[in-house]
Amino acid sequence: MARDSLTAVPWSALRRLPGRETFIRVVELPGGDGDSEPAREPASQSVIVKRFAGRRGCQARDEFHTLSTLAAAGLPVPQPLAWASSGGLSALVMARITAAGHPFEARAAAAPEHLGERLRKADELTRRRLTSALLELLVKFHGDGTGPSWYHRDLYLSHILVGPGERLTMIDVGRVRAAPRRRQRARRWFAKDLAALLHSTPASVSRAQRLRFLLAWLRGTGRLGDSTPRAAARRLWRSWAREVQRRRRAMAAHRPRGGEPGPFGSNWSSGPHEPAPPAPGAAPLPAPGSTPPPPPGFRPPLEDAPAPAPGHGEAPSTPPRTIVRLPGWIGDAVMAEPVLRALAGAASSSLTLLGSAPLLSLFSGRFPGVARRALTGREGPEHYAGQELALFLNGSLRSVIAARRAGVGMTCGWADGGRRPWLSHPVERQLGRRAGRRPTPLPFAAAAAMLGEELGLAMGELRPRLVPADEARTSVAGRLAQAGLVLGEPYLLLSAGGRADSAKAWPASHWSELIADLARGQALPVVLTAGPGEAAAARAAWEGASSPAAGLLYLDPAADLPELMALAASAAVFVGTDSGPAHLARAVGTPTVVITGPTDPLHSALPSSGETAARRRVLRVELACGPCHRERCPLAGADRGRCMGEITPRAVLDAVRDLLGGKPGEPAATVPAPCRSDPPLGLTGAVGVGSGP
């Protein structure tokens, strides 16, 4: 369980910071054997995984032992289950935490609130109960002088979760240490814990309540007793209040290294918003009503914390002018659509998309109010002029430098590739990259969502959704009409392209055989096209398959991206390699058969569901040399291109028939829509050979 978590690919994370990430994972628990333990069926359970990257020590092991020690002392912490380490990675597996009786299996409603958020929304009675629970937890943690004690070093309210029955649970205990025996030496660490609580206290907690909490803590930890003289108590109280306040001011001036709310922490499209909760942390809360009031006339320097500055817990009043640098590949641009959707919903009027003209055409009419800026010539600062925030989905260092030279203050992108020093919001794409190992491929949709989460966007469904433009539908309908087809009637769409000498291209002879088999054995017509720059490969496949009996329609010139999207939206099944056209077909909801060789299917994976799995078939062969993710195959002789060449046309044909509802090896029972064109119609529309009456 723990070892598998080292390479698990999370679709989303509960929290990401430099060098570590926390996410939910569902694991299979083994059943009992009926002899040594009661017989039971294997069951799945959601657990919390905290994964670390670093070459010094084993953080997962250290936190596992800390959790075990605190749990043995009766402190409320997550239950540690297992840990594992390999190379520069380590993983800690903890039992799930529940919220209001629901398992902590999702990031949304089931996730428990942290104490700062609960206090901000609580009424006075609830606040008193939570304060009492916090005081009890803190006294037990810091000790009363008669037993063991610890200090946290990161004791913010966001590190204390509120579970069922308002039960508090302390998390992120990786920096917890046992307190020195001499109280004077431990004072600085206890004061830092109290300062962290104060720094993250919501504004709804008054100054008097904070002072009463400090007094109650001093009494609970045995520093003040009933026999302490009034003058000595006043001096001690004043001394602690000053030290806590001094440390809180230092925290307020410090910019967190990670985890601070992004500029889109609030939903701009919903109108006026409430201030976001303070930055991760917690503050001394109002003490129970039974706590003695301060001595008359005593006013230590413990004022209310000022409102956080923009970028340190509270979102700015207006959304920043944002520019998004699109990826350079069609498939990556399609899989980035959920992030663009979230940005457009948050601040469409201040959003600009930057990329090549063909990629911008994919989103024509998709996001009303969003500006589009086509890249012409060499990318430079002029493309980012006048922007306040730049989001980079292309992973290019040149783009980041151009934005910084243009004066863009906030820059968000992946930290690898030398970009970390240039980014104000760097995101570690995969921990294994810094640990010196080749990690399991992270789906691009999940990697793009990480950037959205870093900016504070509420990422919803990670499945891309594209809609063909009306102009593209009209153009495609005219080209199909020349061959006797009506847009909307079923057909098979094949994208038989491939760049010259590309390792991702399926052999032209295989395409020719598949096209001929489909045209002869299927009642549906076959429409053949290609992606941008791949027309030569598609023509070679068509010329090898053309025969008077073939129900084949070849679009020449090949459809552009908007037309390709419109073609895919009306197709019964799409067949192609792992390239841009396949991602377009998937984004418009068409069942797809994908032929893949050098690329790992995980890179283009989407959140799984029964419905989507039934509408996609991925064909690949397992070889010792793959997946290599190379553009050109480095092997020679018979081994060259084996990963694609060993996928037979018969396997693809069976996958198509399976999606159409027929049994493998048998024609599918589908109503025919024959191609009625006479060959050929030339390069202005469609080329076809008719098999209809």
C-alpha cells in the first residue's frame, strides 16, 4: 500500500508545497483468511497519502514515528498506517479523516473544515465550545510540567481540523519536536506556537477573547497558579503577550514559501465576495466563559491582527489582467480546456489567450468575452504587455522570461526546466523529477489543473469539452454534400496522418489495409482526413486502399482544426493515432480508437468512469524499449517502429466493431449511409468512390 503510493498519480491534491504533496487514494484492503482472522471480502478504503521528495533523511518515516508517539500520548492525530521510501521519494499513508460523518474521500463536501474557517463562521456558543476544545488540546500538547510536552512550529488553525462532534485533529506534525526539560529553553517554541495561532485567528475573535485564551493557557500549563501573587502574574502575562505579539509581527512580514491563496481565491463571477480566511494558521481563540478575566486596568500589547495584504490570505478586489500562454501541441491545448474554463468563469473580461492561430481557432466562440492574441514571429515582451498575471501551459523558459521582461508581476507555471527562479507561483509538476528518478507520467489534464489550483481557481470536472463552431459545421456540411453525405448521418472518421519518420505514425500499409477492410465490411461510409501537416501520409494510405468497391471518402485538402472538430462531432467512431485529432474527437464526445506506441497512455488519461471507458479503446503493445516518448525511433533494422508496426489492422477493426456494438470479427449491424460520389471530385471538396446504388 505504501510502496504503491510512491508512484501513484493523483488527479488532484489536498495540498501541494515545495517538496511534498498530500492527496486521497483508494486502496484495496486484503480480506481475512478465515483461520488466523475472521473471513471477510477484500474491501476498498480511502486513505490519505503524504508524499515527500528529498535526498536528506526519510521524512515519511520521521512523521510516521511522530504520529505514533503523539497517538500513544492520547493526542488527536491521524492514524499512521504505513510508510515507504525509495530513492529520493518517501510516502506516508494515514487513515482517512471524516467530516460530519462522511468519509474524507473527495475534496469537496466531505472534506473537514479547518478550525480557522469554522471559527470565522461560528456563532458565539459554537466559538466557545471550539475554544474550550482547542485549549484542552493545546495544554495537553504543550504539557503541564508533570509529563512529556511537545512544540509544533507550524501550529496554524489550518493545521487543526474539525471533525464529527467538533472533535479536533492536529495534522502536519512533521516538524513537531519534544520540548526541552527546562521550561525557559522551551519558551521560545511555545511562544511561536501561540504566535502562529494569533496570526491566523479570524477577525471575528476579539482582542479580549484572545487575552483570556492566553491567560487560560498560562494557567493550564502550570505557569500561573492560584498562589501566584497578582504583581508576578501581571508581569508574567505581560511578558508572554509581548513575546507572542513580536513573533506574530514577524510572521505577518514573512511571505510564505508556498500554500498562500492565489489571486483567484474568490469567485469573481458571483459578485461581492466575503474576505478569504487568513493564511494557513490559527490564533488563540476566545476562552471559556469560566476563565478568569484579566486584572483590572491591565492592557498588554496584544492588538488585533491587521487584515492580510493581497496575496497573503485575502484576494484583491478586482481580478488581475491575465494572459494564458497556450501549449504548442494540439492535444495538450485540448486537455488544458478545463483550466481555461475555470479562468473564463472567474474573470472572462480580463482574460487573454496567447498562442498560434490554429490553436486559438479551437476555442472560437467557446469563451465569450475572452480576448485572443495570435503569436506572430519570435515571442517577446510585447506579447505580454499590459498584463498583471501570466499562466504558462507550455513549459517554456523563453515565455517566462519574456513575461518578466514585460513587467508581469505574477507568473505561474511548472517549476522544472530552469523556470523556478523566474516564477512567482512555481508548481512542482512531479516530485520524482527533483528526486533524480523517472516518475510515472502525470496526465496533462491533472498537471494543468495543478496550475489552476495554485492560482486559487475552483477546478471542477477535468474532462475537456469543446463545441464545433457554426462556420466549421457549414463548411464540413458542404464538403460532405459533394459526396452525397449529410452532416449528422453516421460515418467512420479516420485520421490517417503522421509526420514523416515520426515514431507515433502507424505504417501506411496498415492504414490502407484497415481502410479497405472497413469500407468493404462495414455498412457505414469511411471518411478519411488528417491533422495539420499530415496530408501526405493520409494520401498515401488512401491511394493504397482505393478500389471500385470501397465506400471511401477522402477529404483533400485535409480539414483544418475547426472542420476536424465538426467532422469528429458527427462521427460514429473516430480512429487515429495518439495525436491532436484523437484529443479533439474525445473532447466533442465521440467514441475513439487510439493507436499508441512510443507514448504512455497515462499522459493523455482523463478521470475514469464507466461511461467514458466504454467509449474509448487504446491499442498498444508492451515492449522492453517503451514507452520512450521519442519523436523518432532510435532503433534500427527489424526493431525500428515495432511498437506501432505490431498493432495489426485486424486488432483495430475489432475495436471499431466493438464500439459500434458488433462482435469482434463480424460486421456491425448499423444502418448504412452510402457514399454516392463519382470519383474523383478533385482537390476542392472530396474525393470518393461510391458503393451505394
